[in-house]
Amino acid sequence: MTAPRPPLTRIETELYEFLLDFLAEHTYQPSVREIGKALKIPSTKSVADMLTALAAKGYVRKEPGRSRGLALVGFAGALGTIPVPLVALRPDTGELEIEDHVTLDRRLVHTPDAFLVRALPQGAPAHGVFDGDMVIVHPSARAHEGDLIVARVGAAIVIRGMTRRGTTLILEGSGASDEVELSAGDDFVVLGVVAGVIRPPRRPATE
């Protein structure tokens, strides 16, 4: 299967990302002159030609008769999205802190208190979670037997399947010897249940 749209050149990518960011911030499209000023392109004809190229490749759609006459294909601005905090553990205090926010479609999140954590190198490969993935966590969801959870154990955030043996919480590992047993006196807290996994694109290998 081939890609549904042709690739963009470097300058076309800059233009396309500028259009995305401008629309999300202002809810309307920039003028040709605003585009030229932002991308340091002095010729309005050059900007117009680049917009024509984006349209020919299927990334934008020209709409004659409308103010500024341009629509981003498949993009609806900020409607229906939600900024989700990306959190990490402070090594000095063991407290969670917000590193950044990632804007996601609300249909992927379901609850406004959701947050993201990055998977550690060991990930949770049995559950399809690998190093570098971002995991959507629902902190208010009740964890059930067999659920994939995110927990702070000591000074680390771990992503593990969970079971119980009496009052002991068992976090699964890659083998029986890797299981972690947690009891009431241990330094841990369950942060929430995994509700989804986002895999950021990896840069393609170059020769």
C-alpha cells in the first residue's frame, strides 16, 4: 500500500506546520502576506505557488469565494481536542511534575483528569508497550484483576499488569522471577489504569 498523500519538501513542511499552528491558535487561516512574513518568503507569488503545491498533494483545499480561501484537509482546529499533561517523576523529591502538554482528540482520552507518562526502556512488551511510547493513564479508574496499571514504585514509574494475592499487590514481569510484590508498608502508589498507548513516530534510519 502506498501513502495516501505524497511527501512534502522541507519548506512545504514548514508551511504546513505553520498553517496548522496558526489555525489552532487563531481559528482562521493566515493571509499570504502573513505566511510570507513568518517564513521569510518575500514573494507573495512564491507563497501562492507553495499553497497550490500543498493543495495538489492533498494537504489543503482551496475554497474560492471564502475569506482567505483555504481549508486544511481533515483538520478541525482546537474543537474536540484536549491538552493532556505529560508527567515525569522528579528524582530529587519523588513527586510527579508536568513536563509538557500534548493535545489529543478527546475521543482518545475520555476523562479530563487523564495524563501521559513515557514508558521506560523495559516497557511492557507483553502488552504492546515499548520504550519511548506515551501511555494514557486514567487516575480515577478502579484497577481490576489483570489490568495494566501505572505505579510509582520507589523512585521509578513502572507499567505492569496487576494481580492480587490476598492483600499483596503483584506486578507482573517478563518472567516469574521479575514479579514485584507490594504490601502495605512498601513505598508505592498506583497512579492509574492504562487507557491507551501513543507511539511517537521514530525518525527513519538513514544510510
